[in-house]
Amino acid sequence: MNQERIYVIALLAIGLLASIPQIPVGANIWGMILVVVGIVGGVMVNYSDMMQRLMVYVVAVAMPIFSDALNVLPTVGPWLNTLLDNVATGIQGMAIGLVVMGLLARAKG
């Protein structure tokens, strides 16, 4: 299993745990964990292909917008919206890590 899959599975697992309201941990703690795992994933995984990096940037912006449409589903809609919002927070952290690594690569020449 490569590093990219490990970080994506970690983001999904943490996002799933953060979506369960019965777990007595503050939302800011879950958000911090998701962003840190996302940043580490963006820094550690080598996205050499420009299309893969572009996909991460587009998903980081578009996923919270699209997940809001799930609120119209009667029972599971708000929960799925929360799950996708949590995963999007991790992907946004991954996008930050990619931007930082891109800036460092340009600064080094």
C-alpha cells in the first residue's frame, strides 16, 4: 500500500469519526487533526503530475459546495454532508501542503 492510499484512508477514517456526534470531542480538535493529516499528506506524497495536483485543488474547493446539496435527503442527508465536509477539510489541508511544497521547490530553483 502506498503513502497516498494510507493518507486518504486516514482522512476518511478521521472524517467518519468526526461525523459521529456521540463522540465527546470538540469540533475544533477534529478540524485540527484533519488539517494536520492533510498537510502531512500533501507534503509527504509526491504529486509530480500536474493533473493530480489540480484535481486536489478542485476537490478542495468543490466538495463542500456539492455536499450542501445532500441536506435535502430526509434522514442521512445532514450526516453525509458533515462527513463530506470533514473529508474536504482534510483535502484542503492536503492542498495547503502541496502549495507549500510547490513554493519551496520554486524558491530552491
